[in-house]
Amino acid sequence: ASTVHTFSSTLAVLLENGVTTAEALRMTERTIANSALRAAFQEATGRVLEGESLSAALTRTACFPPLVIDRLAVGESTGQLAPSLRGIAQT
């Protein structure tokens, strides 16, 4: 759960402060201590940069709980990704 918290709160802060999605994902990746999770997130970042949604890319990693993925998907579809990330971080 701490990895999900770190990921979601870091990404939310970066996006809220005008950092591009690509750079925010790269910066967030560096905050993940677990090397296996970092590698999975790296792969997901690559998929996002190729045009896949963040929720779909993270689903492929099988490292994030379904509820987290669902909340990300809602945030993406409503244009409210940063607030969704904030909500995830608070749970």
C-alpha cells in the first residue's frame, strides 16, 4: 500500500503543478523503492508514452490493486486524473 500511496501522491503533486505527464511519470518512477515494481512502472510509462492510458498500462503490470486501476480510469475519463490520484493517496 505504501508504494501505491507514494506513486499516487507524487504523481498528483507533479501534475497539479504543471509538470508534463511524461516527465511526471519519469519522476514518479524514481520514487519507487522496490526494483520489481519500478521496472513494471517503467514499462507502464513506456506504454503511456506510446499512447496507452495510464490505467490500461498499469493493469498490464498486475502490480496495482483493481480498485486503484478503476479510480485511475474514472479520473482519466473525466479529465480529473490529479484529483483521482489524490483520492487514491488518501485511502
